[in-house]
Amino acid sequence: MSEVRLRFPPSPTGYLHIGGARTAIYNWLYARKHNGKLILRIEDTDVERSTKESIAGIIDGLNWLGITWDEGPYYQSDHVREHIDTAHELIATGHAYKCFCTKEDLEAKRQAAMTAKMTYQYDRTCLQLDQEEITRKEADNSPYVVRFKVPEGGGSVVFEDKVYGRIEKSHKDIEDFVIVRSNGTPLYLLSNVVDDIRDRITHVIRGQDGLGNTPRQILIYEALGAPVPEFAHMSLTLDPKKAKISKRSHGEVVTVQFYKENGFLPWALVNFLVLLGWSPATDQEIFTREELIQAFALEGMNKANSIFNYTKDDPKFITDPKALSINAHYLRTMPVADLLSLVKKELLAENLWDNSYESDKKNWFCNTVDLIRSRFHTLKDFVGPGRAYFSDDYEFDPQPVKKNLTKHKKISEWLGLLADRFAGLPEFSKEEAERVTRELADELGIKAGILINGTRTVVTGQAAGAGLFDVLMAIGGERVIARLKKYSQEGLN
């Protein structure tokens, strides 16, 4: 088998979105699995929509995900002359011809076909032109497109798609298609093939929406005498309403940039995106890099479209719940030493970082991060629900306030008494804090849970987390006592 070569050819018309990222990941996995090469090719010939900012965003998104390429980035715009020369080569060899039909002529024929309830196909009017008439039209500067001449006779295009199986398209069902516009610019159908031939691409993994182009592109390969790559068309990624995911239609929530900015870990996102349209031979869902490379196979790609179940209604679960769950798994199980620098960046961004965290001989920062991550889903949670560990300026979740504080008329008085008990301890330890809390509850004739839940809500603003007395040790006696006394005297104002 010759060297396996694949390409990821994004159009730089916006940030890298999850559909494009998934395509890049599948190509990357296949290349790595087979010791092949991945080429990054920027298809930037749409001058009006392609931007330098989008190119930078795509490259940044791939780098953040850890999707490495072996060649490139190449730019399609550098090869437009080659695309045009190839079109003229196809004309010279009888595989293409110039078509001078006007838009008005074509529309009239299309309308006539519709009236007759017939399927419209170009009728090859310009294929019948002799060289003298072609020369005259060129001399008059008559605009023309270049059409590929589909082989005549009863043949068909047949190929074996690695996902959808045997595909056959009869030549008679393919009209002579345009490969160069009247303004002289080549179409994707031609440019993509020319670039793939030049880059020696052996496998094309792309979205199912490209399946309709494949028979026509195979005809171009064959006309140029080039080997045809193997094709694998992925199922599409759809939104909950089963519309195709796109940056233009769905906004930032479908871009890789959104996940980078909202506290996701890059490999967690890769792990999630792989499972949108691919299944391993086992029930495994969490993969290391090497495990995923070894497990990935085209045979595991699904024919059915996948659904990206994001919602715009719940800020906590704005993304697909499964994506959040996978991210939480990595966040809670990764070596805490690897997590510290990521949390530090979040704290710095919120002006919550204190240099003493790194110089503390008791490893307070490391121990606190390890303690509180067990309930977190993203890195943003360290400056959201976890803010109370790093600052006295934190928000209160309305639900635990209502359940644990407002519901009990004397809770401020009770927590004031608890603050005094804490202040009277010779040493503020986990064991002593729990002892006086339970003793006070017994004296007051209430369940210890009332004091425990009320204290948690006051000192963290949250309903849940690690064990309360571990939490109190992390926050520290002075701050715990001060927060309880402030609440006892002023409430939450």
C-alpha cells in the first residue's frame, strides 16, 4: 500500500465549527492510525468571504485541539492558474468544452422542462458548435463557461464508499457540469480534484453533503488519467431540530472557539466530537490519545446523522450534556498538577490570583483545587461556583438560599451562634468544627443538617460540593467566621 495521504481543506469564511473540527479529527485519526500524512489546505478562493482572521481562527482551533498536520498550510488561491490550465487541458483532450449559452437561454429551457414536467438537463447546444463559430464568438468576447463533457453511452460511475457502500450513478443522469465560471474562476468540483491530485491524496473523508459531487469528481480524475482516492462520507451533525449545524445559522455555540473560551479541555472536546458519528467496537467512551488512534476505523462510522443537543435556554447546559459530562470526567480525573496552570489562567482573567498560592508550603492551592473540582464541569466553574474559595466577593445561588436560609426564620441567629463557637475553638480543625456544629444543633433541638446546609450556603453561595467540614478547612477559619457573622448581622445584603 502506498503512503496514506489525507487532507483537511477548510474554507476560511468563519471560525472553525464543530462539524469542520470533527472532519479534521477523523482525517487526523486515520492518518495517524496508518502512519500516513495529513495535509492542511486552506480553500480560500472565495475572495468575498475568506478572511485572514478566519484562517488564523481555524489554525488556532486545530492547534488548541491538538490536531497536528504534516504538510501545509497550503492555500488554494496559489494554484488558481493550475486549475484554469487543467480546464484547458480537458478542452484540448475532448473532455470539456466552452459553453456560450446565456443565463436567459438556460432559464427559458429550464422553464420549458418544468412546464412539460420533465427533468431539466443541459442539452449540449454548445457541444455542437464548430471551431469556426467558437472562434467567432471568442472574437466577439462572448462570455462562456467551461463544461465537463460527461461520457456518452450506457456507462455509469461506480465507487465503493467506506461508509455508504456501493454507489452507482448512471452517466445519463449527470448533465455536462460547469467547471469554470464565465468570469474565469474555477469551481470547487475542478479545483478540489486538481489539488488532491497534486497533493497525492489517497483517502477523502468528508461530510455526507459532498456525496453528490463525488461521481462528477471521479469523472474528472478519470479524464485526467489520475488515480481515484478512496472515499468515506461522514454522516452530518444536526441541531435538535435536525437542521445542519453551521456557524452562520447557529452562532458561536457551534464553534471550537466557544469551547476554548468557556472552560473546556481540548482533548475532552475531541473525545466528544469523535463520538458524534462514530462508534468503537466496544462500549468504551473515554479514550486516551493513543487508545483513540488505535480504535478508530472507518467501519465504525455511522450512516445515520448525529444530533448535537445544545440548548440556548439553560446557561449551565448550553452545550450538549454529553459534551459537558465528558469534559467533567477529564476535569475531575486528570492529574491535579496538570490542572493547576489551567485554573491559574482562569483566576488571573478574573483578577482572583494571589502569588501566595504558589509559594504556600502547605500546598493550599493544589489541595483546594483538588477538593472542589469533584462537582465541576468546566474550568469556568472555578471562578463561578468556586469563586468563594478565592474571593469574599461571590454570588449566591437563589435555590439554596431559599431552601437553606429563607425557609428557617431563626437561621441567622443560629449561624451567629455557630460563628461564636468556631471563634472560641483553640484550633479550627475539621474534627472540632464538626463537633461544635453537631453539639449546637442538639442544644437548639434542630437537625444538624440545618446548620450544615445553612453554613455551606453562606460561606460558598452554593447548594453542594465537597464535605462541608473539608470546605471550611479550605476556606479557612477566619473567613468562615467572618462570613457567618456578617450574615447573622446583615443578611445577604
